[in-house]
Amino acid sequence: MLRKFHLPLFMFFCLVTILFIFQSPQIVNANEVTLTSINNYNRAYNHTANSFDDTADGFLTPESWYRPKQILRDGAHWTPSNVDDRRPLLMSWWPDRSTKVNYLNFMNGRGFVDTPSYHTTLESNHQLAVANRSVQVAIERKISQTHQVDWLRQLIKQFVNSQPQWNIESEGYDINDGFQGGALRYGNSKYTPAANSNYRILNRYPNRQTGKNAHDDENLSDGNEFLLANDVDNSNPVVQSEALNWVYYLTHFGSITQHNPAANFDGIRFDAVDNVDADLLNITADYFKQEYHVNRSDKNAIDHLSILEDWAGKDPNYVSEHGDNQLTMDSDQHFALINSLALPQKQRLSMNHLADYTIVPNRDNDTTQNRATPNYSFMRAHDSGVQEILFQIIHDKYDHRFVGGRVNSDYLRQALKVYNADEQATNKKYAYYNIPASYAFMLTNKDTVPRVYYGDMYSDDGQFMANKSPYFNAIETLLEARVKYVAGGQKLNVQHGLLTSVRFGSGANKLSSRGNQKTRTSGIGVVIGNQPQMKLKSNAKVILNMGAAHKNQTYRQLIAPSTNGLVTALADNNNQQTLKTNGKGQLILTNKQIQGYLNPQLSGYLSVWVPTGAADSQDVRTAPSSARNQTKQTFHSNAALDSQVIFEAFSNFQPVPTSHQEYENVILPQRVNDFKRWGITYMQLPPQYRSVGGNSFVDATTQNGYAFNDRYDLGFGSPTKYGTASELANTIETFHRDGIKSLADFVPNQLYDLPGKQVVSATRVDINGKRIKGTKLVNRLYLANALGPKNSYQAKYGGKFLKQLQKQHPKLFRVRQISNGQRLVSNQPLRQWSAKYLNGSNIQGRGINYILQDSHSHKYYLVTNHHGYLPQAIK
């Protein structure tokens, strides 16, 4: 028995023992890794930003990693962490019990426990802590075995993406809410100073530019703010100034990039007018007035055409009230063509509907010049009349849940095969009927500029200009006949259910006009029906009043119907059926000429009549006047404007070329003579912008040029779908040499797939920016793809020309814009896109709680070098 206690010696041994414990690894097994040690050693090394990775603007996310105080090496012993040691936040902390349980079950399912088990939220805190201890031990063992953590990063990413609060499930995805399942509106927050804005003035489309409807449109929608992708805030003066800079770049593209002014675009096609701030219409109009003096003469205006994609019913009112600075679209006529001719027979409206439904008044006796609203007309377009049909085919045959937007590329290829076969069929299930009849009407109308769609002359999905459509011959004949015959006043009528349209000829504006020798060999008559079973009675007459200048004159059929299709003949020949007008200039047709037909090209009736004897070189088009404009309008609907024809030179669905010779901008210069022969005066070239990849919307899938995030990259370096920038310049220059001008596609509404991430304050909204009822995503911090690329042509050219423009055209910078009351600015070049220049975006699938916050105080977890806020478990 020890009777004396040697205190100094005892204290020495205790001190040595303590030092040994703290300076040597603790050798333990899984059962000896206490919950206390895990809680203590998993805490953050310190609270500064240097100890945390993968934060979002300093905020913690479920994919954040941090440096713990100590690391459980080999899953067996604790050692102080090194500067490079990082572990996932979700290994130590979870926002709620459900997420912790889900994490444990996720890891259990991947073998990170010795004995797999399923956990529930009913278990005690102690039970869950013990389970997590086993998972951490297993994770640390594997890290020691693999000597890296890439596999763990992938596992954590998979887990995060599987949780509703961190994926699209919590964002209220609705397949019927816009094109991409819903939208986010960005707002201001004390947490997001770099993303805040004083603007974001929504829904200032043409009819609501002032914030109130200028015209009542019978409760119909005249536009909406959120259309696609990242929605650009076109109410912001910096963004408006950038739009001006961009238009200048496009209209000086050749000069700036190739030192070749012959390769400059001449005008623009303005995309998605009803989804942008209408201030941009005024800004671009003022630019064309200042730069090209388009308001001084018809020639200046026609040399620098601007056309609008403006679908809303009151848009023509806006355009007229602001001076007809651009051509509005006759969307009424477009829908009338569909409803009267293109739909299946049982769904068709009468031919009276086609005659009456247009923004052009009095076509029943159109004898005036400079009265109608200047406009353009079309039957189909790259995104209208084929895209929605392909979506329907996919829905019917491959995916019954599909309604549009994001499209499976394999399904799209199969749908195009179905569509091509249907187009060749007599009884069509999907494709439009009566495409040639629609063009016969459109290409002979007065007071409109017709636009021909590439996909009506060539197959939508073949390599560029490789495969002709079944309607090619008819449309080509009508185009060439337009140059030769279509002029003068117009008389429209409906007789026996047939629409008749007559143009009186060059120099004859009225039915009574005598005209001259050129009048005698020009003019045209069109008869269109939409009933394939039609039979005229024996005494029925269809009278074409060709005009007083055409008394007792022989006419022939330019286009004639037959059982097998349409027969075309541009020149006179002895095999054509002819008829002679009477002493009143009337061409009278009976049931000998007229009956219904049904074949792949015609469902109803179509014949086109022209006078015989015209020279092959006859050209009845009117050159625009250089005389000083005496009105306040820029464009005037007259014979010179009517002489223009636009060719929309692409389909969304033409494939990516497989060889250099298949690029559109390689082929077009080789085919310029065709377009000249067809009387094309303007090429609406496809959007030349470099497309993003991916499948966020059909535009990205098809790489058609509308899904881009760099406005200034038109094929520099590697080619776009259409070719390189130098090949584009050569295309424009080649067409200029033959008197054909080019339109650039101006797409200011959206930007796709911005690569950089930025924390924003977001609210789930509908297409008009109104909060979705019941959503929990209200003014939440959200990690959005909202930063543009730094090394881009946007960085090179963004805002570059504004000071030059202010010097050359100071008036542009003195105007206070209508929606925001602000002037354009020249000293704030926009070289990188960010959230402060955006209204919001489509929902991006990051979830409503990805930026982590305290469930009790609702404060966001933030790491800074000064005042941070961390979860209690890792403090």
C-alpha cells in the first residue's frame, strides 16, 4: 500500500499523457468515434471565406464544401486538417430532419454503411446521429483509399439534385405556363446589390407602352413580358443604349469586321415585338432616320427596310400612329389564309373570310396609292406553320405529354419524316393544304409586301436548297409572273363560293383605266376555291373584270388545275387553254373551266390567268422615288413598296451541315441568279448568331441562331450553322451586286444559357410577371445563370459605338423614352450581361431553397471575411 503520494511526479506523468493525447492521432474504430468528437471536429476551421468553397456570392448552398477543424483519416483517427482539406457541408449539417434522413438513405443505398438500413423521420436525434457517424466513417475510409474526393463531389451533386427543395419540383413547373414551364421575376434585395435595378418596367409592349392600353382589344392579350430564357430588361437605359449599339453593329457589320461596306446589312427584322419594351421600336426607327434618312424619300426607306414580328391585333395601330417607321405584319391575313385554305375541309371558313380579314381596307376595289398601312404578308414562317405541326406529331406518336418547348431530337427527326410524307399526301393529317393557292392570292395582292418562306419551296429538313417541295414549281412560276404581270389597281370579289382577284395592269389603277401598251400585256386574274367537291351549275358564270384596257383580249392559264396536280406555264405556248375577254374586258369562266380538285397540291380550285403576248423581259415593277417625302410617314403603301418581295431564307429544321459546301452562306452566293429571277428584293437571312448547345428549347436543339448569349458573334473563328462571318459577308456582298438587299434578324428579347451564376432575389411568376398563386418562391434568394461570358464578342463590341453615335447623331441621346422617361447613355458600355440588366428568366430548376437559410430566423447563411452567419453545427 502506497502511503505517500509524490505530487510533482504524478503531475508530470499527467502532463505527458495529456500532451500525448493531443499531439498523437487517436486510434479508434467506428464504434469509438464518439458523437461528441464528430460534433467538435466537424466544425469549420474558421469562419472566413478561405475555409469555404463552392459558395454562391458568399452564400452557402447544399453543394458548398468547407475545411473542418480535423479530418477522420482512414475513418479511424482524427488529425488536424490541412489547408487543402475540404468536406461537403451536407456531411455535417442539413437544413431539416427530412433532408438528413434522405441523405442517410441515399448514402446507405450506395454502400456507405456496413449494415444497410432504412431511416425515417420518426427516429430519435441520437439514432440519426449514430447512423451519420457510420456514413462519415465509410466516406473517410474511401477518401483514404482513393486519395481524392471527385467521386464524393459527384455523389453530393446527385443527392442535391434529387431533393425537391433543390430542383425544379419546388419551382412549380407547369407545362402550360409559357414555353419553358414557368418564369422567375427578379427583384431587389439588400443581399443582392449587384443584381438590383431601378427599372424592370414590365409589359410595355406597343399597345401598353405608357403603362395603359392605348386601344381596347376586346380583352385579348397584346403581349407579355416573359417569353423565353433570360428575359432582357429593355426598359433599362443602359440596355436600350446597348440595343442601339447592336443595331449599328449589324448595319455596319461588313465595315466593322471585314472593312467592306458592301457587306453591311441593309435593314432589320425585329423579333418578338410583343414581348419587348416598345421604346426599342422608337429607338431603332430614330436611328434609321438619323443614319439613313429613311423618312426623306421612298427610295431611302425601301433601301433600308425594317419589318416587325408583331402579332398583336392593335400593333398596326401603334405603327401607324408612330409614323409607319417599320412594316407591320398583316397577321389577320395570315390567319385568314390558314382558316380558309390550309385547314382540313370540314374546318375551313368561307372565301369571304379570306377576302375580308386583313388590315388592308377596300381590296374589293383598291384603286389608291399611299393610303393603306404599309405591311408585309406571309403564309408560313420558320416558327409558324411547321413548328407547331411537328410538335403535334411528336405529341400524337411519340410522347403524349409533350406540348412544345424542349424537344427530343430523335422524336423531332421522326416527326419530320412523318411531316414530309404527309405533305406529299392527298388527304393530309398534319400538313397545310393549298399552299400554292395561298401564294397565288398573296403574291398578286396590292398594298402588301409578300414574304416567301424557304420551307414552302424546299423541304424543311433537307440540307439547304437540296430538296424541292411539292409546291416549288407553282411558287416559282408565281414569283416570276409577279415581275412580269402584277401591277395596277385590284378588284376582289367572291362568286359562287370562289374568290376572284384581278390586277388591272401597269398604268391602270381603276377598272375604267385605258392604260397603255404595257397595260395591255400586264395584269392578272386569280380564281381560288376551297371545296374539292365543287360543281358549278350549267348556267353559272364566274366573271373576272380585267378592266377597260383589256377588252377583247386573249388570256391564257399561267397555272391550271388538273387531276394530278397543278400545271404551270410561265411563257405562252400552243398547248394552253385560252379565253378571250368580251367588249367590257370581262373574262368569263363557266363549269367548263371550273370544278373542284383533290390532290397533294390542291384541295378545291385554283387557276391563274394572264394576257398573251407579253415579252419575256417584261418587268412591271415600280422603282421607288427619290423625291422629298411630303408626309410624316416613313413608309408608304404604293406601287414601289408593292414591288418588293422578301425571302425568308431558312427553316428552323434544316440540319447542321456535314461538309463545308452545305453551309447556307456558301450556297447562297452560288444561287443568286435564282433569287434575282424570282424578283426577290430582300433576303431575310437567318439569325447568324452562334447558338448555345443543349436542349433548353427547340431553338437550342436545332441551333437555328435564336438561342444565343453573344449578340456579336456571327461566326468568327469556327462556323455557325450557316457558315463563318467572312462567308456571311460574301453572301451579303454578292447579293448587293445583283441589287438584292439583306435583313439582319434583331432579337432583343432574350439571351440563352448565360454561363455565369449570380444570386438574385426571385419570385415565381406567369408570362405577364404576376406572382403565381400559392407559390412559396417569393422574393427568395435564388442561384441563377445570369452572368454572360467574360471573354466574348460582347466584351469586345458591347457599347463600343455609342460615343461615336452620340457625336454623329446627338438627337438620339436627347430623347426621353416613353416607358422610363430616361435618355440613352453613351458612357456605360454593356460588356457583360448580368442580372441587373434582366427582368428574370425561365425557371432554371435550382429549387426554392438552394441558397441555404436558418429555418427559425430565416437568415441566409453567408460567409465573408467580416460578418458571416453559419449553421450552428459547424460554427
